[in-house]
Amino acid sequence: MTEAKIKTVPLKMLYDSWTTDGERIRAGTVLNLPLHTAKQLIAKGKAERADPLPGEWSW
């Protein structure tokens, strides 16, 4: 049985935050998080998308 691939998106943390294990994530850190978690953090104003807009790729 294969595990379903979870879609993740890169987020830049705007504020210090803590994981459920008590680990500190400093503001400015860029993380790849599951889409549902990313939406929650963006809605709370704690993070913003960190991926480039179309046409901003630096190849």
C-alpha cells in the first residue's frame, strides 16, 4: 500500500512560532508545509507564501 502524496507549499514565517513538540521556528524561516496547515497560518497572518509568482523563476 502506498501513502498518498501530501501537497506542500513553501511558507515564510512572519512571526516566531512553536511546533506541537515545543520547537521554536523563528520569523523569516521558510518551510514546506502541508496545504491545509499553510492555509491556516496565512489566514491568521502568521506566514506568507514563499514561492515565486509566474515569470519570476531565475533559471
